[in-house]
Amino acid sequence: MSNARATHLSRRGILAAGGALGLGAVLAACGDDDAKSGGSDSTRAAAKSKSGPWTFKDDRGTTVKLDRTPANIVAFTGVAAALHDYGIEVKGVFGPTTTKDGKADVQAGDMDVTKLTVLGNEWGQFNIEKYAALAPDVLISTMFDAAGTLWYVPEESKDKILKLAPSVGVSVYDRQMPQSLERMYALAESLGADVKSAAVVEAKKKFETAAERLRKAAKARPEIKVLAGSASQDIFYVSGSNLSIDLEYFKALGVNIVEPSAKALKASGGWFENLSWENVDKYPADVIIMDDRSSIIQPADITEATWKKLPAVKAGQVIARSPEPIISYDKCTPLLDNLAEAIEKAKKVA
């Protein structure tokens, strides 16, 4: 995708492209409209058998009321992956679902993507005809702003889309990871998930254990500076620790997050600072956590000499970060464990 095309993105598209959320939208904004589970068998059976009136108040303050528990669910891919971990299956998804080789995108989690109706795999894609054919009971997505904008629902066609079924929004904006996890847990329970199952209870326990491990690691190694980055062909984005659910939580647990300048953050709405590759060494860091989504440049594919000269890179202290984490306890636990391990083992190189 050319730089010229990138410059025509909306402010929302640019937000999706920045270091706080990675570059998935920018590098995939050229599409058109044609575009391991924590749940047990008993969980899935409970989800299918639940019936009767259904009510859920989402993070916009909107209360959705239906005569029965939704059966035909359409969701943003990451939301669908989270619900899958609770034993709730969806009929259709929108958002990064498959890679160019047809394999499951990282945001698809443990779902069998071959069994899903994909309404759009890239930013701006949403096949309304396919959506209507699914006879959706509800549409569910995350929200990355205070206005309650549903993630990956195209702005230009949202009115048509949202007329076809009620929508539910789960906020992942300016809060810590446990808050969003609790909301997804509550949503899954309302949809029929057996949240008291051994698998779900164990997943939550492991998350809490991982959080405590990260807290201890950060306390023991306060000198270790952690930088959150995302790479494009021409720009390296450094995320601030506010607004993103993972970085806010890491900071609350004591992790020493590298902060971009206040002026730069203000220019991006609080999310990130963009640096040229010549200035990629502006902020010293001992550990770098890099956007892991398949639509952006991964560390192994970065050829810039300035990147390769960074102390953290030379020391092999670069790990993956999920700016759009799958909001289930099962999928968020490794994010905490991996960072804890990186801090525990890190050499002071900054």
C-alpha cells in the first residue's frame, strides 16, 4: 500500500494505524466489501439450550432487549474468539480472520475459521448482503473511543448495518485489562456460557497468578524499561501507556513503561508518537514489545539498520504484544506471563 493511499484514511483509520493499536488498518485499508478453547462440551450445550428473554447493558449504556437469547451472533473477530473460549459460537465475523495463505489470523484465536462466514477480512470491508442473509440477532464489537464507535464497523455503511440487528459494544478504551475481561465474561454468561465450569474457573485463576507474577517481576526489576512499538515501512510508532487496556494494566502492575513526549501524544489523541527510522533510538529501552498482528511488519522482517543497532534488539529482548488482545482470561494470561519472563531475564542494556 502506498503512502499516498495511507494519507486519505479517516481519523479513526489513523487511530487504528498508530502505535497504540498497530498498523493493521493502514496496511490493510485497500479492501472492498467482497471481501485453544476454554469452553467444555457442557459449556457449549448450556449456551445452546439457554432460552427466554435476554437483556444486556453494554458499555455505551445501551440496554439491548430480545425475546430470546441470541442464537445468530455476528461479531468482530477478536470478540468472537473470546466468546469461543467461553463456549459461545458465532455465525459470522468481521475483521482480521484469515491471513493471505488462508490460515487463522492471530486475532481469530482458537476458532475454526473454515466454519465462519467472513463478512470482511480487512479495514473497511463489511458485506451487508451476507450479513443480512445470516438473519443476525445481535452484532457485537469492541470500542476504542469514548464515543462508543463499534470497531471495524465501517463509518460509511454503519447506518445500514445497525438497522439490521441490535448491537452491543464492549469497551477496550482507557481502562485496565481486568475491567474489559469482566465485561466479556458477563456478556458470555448472559449468552449462556457456563462460567462456573472447571475450564473457565481455572483460566481465571491462571490469569490472576500471571498478574501476580508480573507484579513481582516489575517490583524486583524496576530499572527495566519496556517500550511498546509498532512498525511500518516508513514509521516506527511508540505507544503511550494510557488508553490501551494492556499497557494501562502493565503500568498499574508496576512495569516501567517508556512514555512518548506529551506533545507527541497530544497530536495523536493520546495514543502514540511516530518516529522516523533514523530516530528510532530516541527512547532507551531494555525490552521492546512489538505489535504481533499479521497485517503489520514483524520484528524479524525489519531491515532498518537503526533498528538492528538498538540495544534491546541486539540483546534479543524483543517479544510480541497484542494491542487488540482477545478478551478472555485464557488468551490474556500468556501476555502477562511472557512480559514477566522477559523482565525477569532481561539484561540492563538501555
